[in-house]
Amino acid sequence: MSIANTTLTTVATPIYTSSGSSATTVLYFHNTDGSSQSFNLYVVPNGQSVDTVHRVYGTKPVASQDTYIIDMEKLLLDNGDRLYANASANSAIVTTISYTSI
């Protein structure tokens, strides 16, 4: 397994790009801010641009100093598929993604 860490901004940016076929095992969204914040998560196929049609979590709230964990759903990704995310405030939410090659 491998780990990818990213600090989110208000602009949707890639937080993970699949190299070959891979699967996410868990995604953590930790709010380091002193107030409640939210995030969006997008799953974007290789060759496409991030768009609302790719959003799988929208404006998901995370309380101050809390962590939202996505571990029930495994995302199966092909080579070049990407996860994008953004937050309601710059540098308020950090992500940790655990993934494995398949």
C-alpha cells in the first residue's frame, strides 16, 4: 500500500493520480481549522477535466479538528484516472489517501 497527502485549497486540484490500475483503501479529510469547513471530492476519468458531473461528495461538512473518513467504498481506478478535491477555505483541510495497485 501507498500513501498520498495533500493540503486542499478552494480550487479543485488533483489529490491522487492512478499509475496503472489501483484501488483506494481509505480517504481521510482532516479539518485543521478552528471552525467547521467542507470539501468536495471528484472522481475524474483519464483524459477528462474536473466537472460537477464527476463530484461524488459535495459540500461535505467536517467539524473543527475532526476527520471525515471514507473507507466503506473502494474506488477502482485505471491508469491516469484522478481524484480531485477542494475545500471551503484554503489550507483548512488536509487529505491522506491510502491506495494499492491491483
